[in-house]
Amino acid sequence: MQELRFNKGDFGYKRRVIVTNDDDVVIDLSAVGLTFNFVVWDEYAPGTILWTVGVDLVSGIAGEVDLDIVAGDFNVAGTYIGKVKIYEGVISKEGSKTVQVVVEESA
């Protein structure tokens, strides 16, 4: 499983990720009207969203997005699960690959 690491409490930056499906194929995000967010949940309570991170599209055809890390994101150290959710209007579309999210205590 791919892993994303963050320092607890750090914010005010963007983190670029490539959105892929479970077969590691890049998902084309260039369709008109798509919106995105990055959802994070406890690895032991799937489906219970703990927080949502804003996502900015960088390159639709390349599946590149930036996670917009703001105050309140990644404030609790631990291991979580996350994924980029893709919506067309209010309908959830093809799912992206689930990744492990590790929030580490700041040094």
C-alpha cells in the first residue's frame, strides 16, 4: 500500500499526488464538472471519515492533484487510511487507490 507521511500540526503547504486506481493506472481527471477531496479515516473504522482535505487539480490528464494542507488537518499522530474521492456533481465516481496516511509527531 502506498504511504503518505505528514508531520503532526504542519500546515500551509500543498502535497502533490498522482491519482491512480487499484491497478495503479492513472485516473484521467480532465472531464468537465469533476470535483475532488481527500478523505481520511481510522484504519480500524473504515467508512467513518475523520477529516477531509481540500484538493486542487494540477493536471487532469496526468491525474495530478495537490492536497491543500490547512490548519486542522493532520493534528493527531497515528496511522490512518485515505483516498482521493472523485465526484461528478453529487455522485461519487470511480474510486482512487486507498493509501496509508501516517501522521508523525513533529521533531
